[in-house]
Amino acid sequence: MSENRGRREMDTSNPGVADSNRRSFAVPLACCLIALALLSSGAILEWAFFPAGTIVGTTRRAALLGLFRFLLLAGGIFLLLKRPRVTLVELSAFAVVTLACAVAAAILLQVAYVPPTLASGWKSSVAPAEQNQLGFRGRRFDYKPSDYVIVLLGDSQVEATALPFDAMPERLLERHLGSANIKIFSVGTGGYGQDQQLLALQEYFATYRANLVVLWETPENDVWNNVFRTHMHNQNTKPTFWIDESGKLYGPTESLLQPLANSRVVVANLWQLAFALPWQDRRWERHLPTAYAPLDQYTGTVRSEWQERWETNLGRMRDENLATEKSHLAVMLTPRSPRMQYGLDLTRALLQRIRELVTANGAAFIVIQADDHTIAADKDGVYVLNGKYYRVSQRQYTSNWDYVNAGFDARVIPVTVPDWRVGPEDGHLNMPATDQVMSDLAEWLRPKIREIEASRPVPH
């Protein structure tokens, strides 16, 4: 007995023998790595944390995630097959070294790295020489007390970056109106819905005046621009409004250009950029009503244009997220989904708030659209895209916008120029089409301006 006790004492005094008696965590660690590799798919991450389209379908993010998952899986399989001794001491040492490296990296980032600034919303990115005082593309706000001032409020159609500066809609409309006493200025930039238009107009009226505000709607964009916290192409967080079940308008979530992810701690800032803000966007989507439900099967005639565009990514078709209705195509879908109904009610509420702002500042308010026949009766039908079937209707499209604009002084101006697009992948109006629309708008505005001015009370 004393001999056995002595042998155990000799064994424990030998480091190699003592190490062999410790439990190995190779198998549990392998299982954790393999499970993490399986659970970190793009689809699962988008379901749990990130907005749809953040990872799946991207090039760099999906590739980096794939490499990360491959390394995790390879490490797990290695540990499972080879089963090297991985003791608690080794795991603790690895954790200490990892923590020390993380702290050192955090200190290095804090000293040597300035993270990108991020603000809620955006303004124009054109050269400063082409910006007005509010940071939008257009002539500077310069008018006399006797001038009749018109504000063109809108998005990329108003900004018109594909057109020369002197051929912007504001300049073309001013020429067609043909009066030296009429001054027209632009407020708005690409990607704006009525939410950012409202905030930009508030900023305008804080310093400047107007006699008339013309809001240029973009039917394929505006509803989803208003509904979501981010844009389709750049995932920029923006000020967003919302409505309750009674239609009462709330918001915005932030002011225009309010700083986001602006912690003084660089690591915290990067965490916000990488995880907190995308999760915020995902959480916002989850509170929206149910989106359009496509058909899983359809036996009738099917149109394949959407699928063909998807295959070549024509016009950035793969950015169109029909599952959430963050898509230029969503307003064409029939029947109207609960989410589309919410978006229409929200857009209408924002238009009402804009009209109230305009009226409170002593101006008149009208709404226009340029009908480029993107959706027409001959395009009605069922479209297939990635195994799902979507019913499209011009009647539904028209009904949606008639609902939004009911009670507003609104006009749809047909685009009569046959070749109206900037390019095959750019659906903005080119210069001939813009000139035609502004010419027709001027014809409509001349009597409107006289009518508006005649209805104004005479100052005492």
C-alpha cells in the first residue's frame, strides 16, 4: 500500500504524467467550432441579426463569411480527428493571450485609427460648386423680395446628376415659365422619401421663403423609402417616421445628419457600426406589417423578364428585395399587402405634414409625378423570380397612388419622349425627357400661379 502511494506521488511529481491525467477538451471544443461554423450562415445571421440582403447575395461579405466558416469547420474537424490534448491550463493560457492581444489591439486602434463618421440620412455628394446653401445640388438661394419663389422638392429626379448643371429641372422649368421674376430652387437628393424631404424643407423654411412648393414624387421609390430605416443600395440609416393603427404620425427617429455610432471609444464605435445599427434595422423590419406573399406555384402564362434581369443583374436587380418589399417593384404587386397599405398610409401622412408645413409658411403646395410608363397594362401578368410567382397590375399601381394623393392638388405628367432613359441601367429621365416634363409642368403652372396669387389676401 505504501508502495502504491509512493508510485502515485512519483507520478504527480512528474509534469508529463500529471498532464496526461488532466481532462482533454479537444472533443467539446471541436463540437463548439463545428456548431459555430454551421450556425454562422448568412441566412441565419440575417434572420437573427442583420437586415435581409446584408450578407446573402453580396460579394465581399459573403466571401469573408465563407472563409471564416471554412476555418472554423477545418479547425473543428482537425480537433475531432486528431484529438490532441487540450487541457484547461492550455485553454486558460489561450484565453489570457487572446485577451491581452485584444486589449493591445484596442489600444492601438484608439491611438492610430479614426473610424468613419456616420450620420443619420444624407445630402448631395456632388461637387461643392454645384451645391446650394443646404448642401443640395442646385443654384444658390438668391432672390429679391419681389420674386416669386418656387421650391422643387424631391429626390434623384430633382437632383438630376446625369444632366449638366445648367440643365437641371429647376433651370429648365424656370426657362419654360419665362419670367425674370420667378426663381426656382431645388431641395432634395437621391434616395429621399417624403421623410427626409420633410426634414430638408423644415431646414429650408428656417431661413428662406417660398410662394409655391412642388413635390416631385417617384412612385416606384417613395413608399419603401419611407417605410424602412435604410436605403436599398448603401444601408445608410436615415431619419424615419412611423404611424400607429389610427394613422397618427410619429418621429423622426433622429434629426437629419444627426451623428450615429459616435462613441469616443473606437472599439465601441466599430461594434455599433458592425452590429448595433444593422440589428436596429432588422428589429425595425420585424415590427412592420406582413409583406406580400408570392405564389409557390402557378400554371398559367408566366413572364420571365424579372428572372432574366436577375441573371445578369441588369439595373442592380439583385438588390430588389421582394421578400420585404424594399423594392421598386413592390408598388406594382397585387393584391395590396398589409405592409404596402402601411407604406401608403405612412406616405400620405408625411405628405399631409409637408402640406401643413408649407401652408404654415404662407406657400401653396402641389404634387407631381412623371409617368414614364414603367408599369403599363401590357406589362400586367404573373412574373417568376427564383421559384416564386408575383402578380403585377397597372390597376393596383394606379390605385395605390390615387389613394396616397387623394385630396392633394396633384398631377401626373406623361413622358412623351420615346427614348426617355439616361441609359439601359439608369431609369432616370434624360435631358430631352426632363425638358419635355418641365415644359408641360410650366404650362400647367402658369394658370395655377395666377390662381394662387389671386386667392391670396390683399395686405393692409
